[in-house]
Amino acid sequence: MAIDEARYAELQKKKQEREEHTRESWVRAMEARIVNDNLLKCHRIEGVNHYEKCKHLADRYLELLKDARVKGFKVIDV
């Protein structure tokens, strides 16, 4: 019984870690999406001056794109 309970606790912990990792990946992806939406709005509002006025958003978006992919788990090792 103790072995089964220990194995169950281990699997629960691993599942929770995976869910947290996936959730954090989604948060990063959605943050990049929000910055992209703001960048597009800035481009429309600023017109020809968007290179100067929206540079901070463009730089932030490029930085977020490096880590914006949602990374899940294809293989579940039980």
C-alpha cells in the first residue's frame, strides 16, 4: 500500500508540474499577443510616425516572440 501511495503522490506532483509549465507557456503566448495587438493599434493611430512612436512596443514584441511558443508534452511517461 505504501508503495502505491508514494507512486500516486509522485504522479500527482508530475502532473501538477506539467500543468503549471503549460499554463506559464500560455501566459507568455497571450502576453505576446496582447503586445502585438497594441503594436497594431499604435501603427494605425500614429500613421507615418509609427517608427518612432511604436518602437518600444516593437522591441517588446520581438523580445516576447523568443519565448512565446506554447510548449506541451507529447509523451506522458507513467
